[in-house]
Amino acid sequence: MSTDTNLCADPRRAQLDQWLARVLGPGEARVAPASADASFRRYFRVHHGGRSLIAMDAPPNREDLGPYISVATQLAAIEVSVPSVLAADLAQGFLLLTDLGSTHYLAALGAGGDVERLYRDAAGALLAIQVRGATHATTLPPYDSELLRRELRLFPDWFLARHLGLDLGAAEEAVLARLSDQLVGVALAQPQVFVHRDYHSRNLMVLGDGNPGILDFQDAVRGAVTYDLVSLYKDCYVTWPRERVLGWVEDYRLRGLAAGLALPPSAKFVRWFDLMGLQRHLKVLGIFARLWYRDGKSSYLDDLPTVLAYVRATAAAYGELDELAALLGELVEPRFEAAQARARAS
């Protein structure tokens, strides 16, 4: 087996190569890194016998492959494009998957791809997941109050305290508690559907048939109908003008109504979308900070300004969020650039 890594310094890679040799059988396999993500998983592209495959390395003490296999089976049954599991070793934490290619939406958009076509395709696949996946959604963990609140705590714990160095007092904690109550209430008031939970430009692959290849779905839950819309249209890695986003959201609402989803009038749906987005982006601020301070992944620091801009815009747009807007203006904005510079210098 041909490799490009010092296996002595990477025992799991050596273990993966041994497993692949047994699974693939005779013939040389060329193995090269394909990608890593925000978890402890790694992906390798495997060329063997004229085929290109993907090997996933998910350390069993860090990652559970059971949800990945289960959700992959469910999404395949819904007839959206996901990798097929060709071989699995749960004890070692290895999967061999079909390869959906190397061009994700973010790269295609950056190269001048057809924006409207790509987003229309992504919306169509998402609508299929929400409508045809209704029965499957009942088997997923609920995106309930406990999980939503636990995610929201990432913002004060990792972004405010760790990244900005803030020591929150009782008044600030009370503001965040009221905000949490409000955002959780909005999320739970929405129709609860199959939620991918990370449905964005880095997890959607460009396929020849126009149906996006969908990755990174193992954390799927049953939750708010607007959650994946936010991931798609208020993407943490690429931004679009507000009016364009609102047009996409309204088009999705109309398509959803026609497909049988119980969706409200436009103004209420947009409010759901924006406040669900606020929950997601507050969480992501905490996650991206944690990826640096806990896991040593510095690239996500560059995405913090985009995510903070979403939070700032939503807080400014809704009078009910005046307390958050004040907290951002008084505590966050004066410290953010210095915190970014400090983190990059360390």
C-alpha cells in the first residue's frame, strides 16, 4: 500500500492502512489525506483497482460510528445523495465509503459556479429530507430544550469568557438567560422535522446530476424546520445579501407549503428563521473559539467575524433583542479585534 505519511508518527494511519489492505484485497492502494473536520474524524481518499473511495478514521474513544451508519441508511432511503458504507469496523473506528468527489459548494461558488442553480438544488434536497424523512425523523434524538440550552452556553463559556476574557456579572448572565429562554421557545414552537444540523457549503458536494452530495450528517436530530435553512442561507463560510436570502427563504416556504409542511405566513417564518439563526450563530461563536483553545484548530478564527456579523445584524433588527444588542456594543465589540490578534499571535 502506497502512503504519504510517516506511519511511525501516526499509529492510527498505520492501523487504517492494515485494515484497508484486508478489506480491499489484492492490488496496490494509494492513500492520501482528503479532509478533516471540526470533530476528531479524518478522511482519506483511496485509489484502488481503478476506483476512488473514501476511508473515514474516527477514533472509537472519541467518535461513535453508529449514528453515521444509521443516518446514512435513512438518507439513502429518502433518495438523496449520501456516501454508501462499503465496509465498517466499529471496534477500530474505520469506514470505507463511496466517493462523492472533491468539489464542495464553497469551492464551486468561489470559482464562479451558478449560484441560483446550486442553491435551488440544495433547497430541493433539503425539502426532500424534511418531507420524505418525516417517519425517519421520529427515530432521531430530539433537538430539545436541554440540547438547545447546552449549545447556547458555548457562547459565554468559550467566546465571551475564553476568547474575549470577559468575567460576566449577574446582570449579563441574566440577559443571556432571558435570551436563551426566548430562543429555545422559538425553536420548540416550530414544526419539528429531520434536521441535518450542518447543512452548509462545506458539506454539500457538486454532483453531475444536480443533486448535491450530502456529508457530515451523523449529528442529525429532530428539530426546528428553519434550522437547516439557516445553515444553508446564513452560512458561516459564505454570505449573501439580505434581500437575496429573503427571496430564497420565501421560495422555500412556498415549496414547503405545496409539499405539505405546516408553515406560517411569511413574516412569522422569517422571524423563526432569524431567531433560529441567532441560536445557531451564538453556538458557533463558542464552537469556533473552542476549536482553537481546546483543539488547536486555528483556521476557524478567520470565520469568527462573519458569524459575529450575523449575530450583530439580527440583534439590531429586532427590538426584542435590545439587551443582546447592548451587550454586544458594550462588551463584545470593544474587545473583539484585540482578542483575534492575541489568539493569532499565540
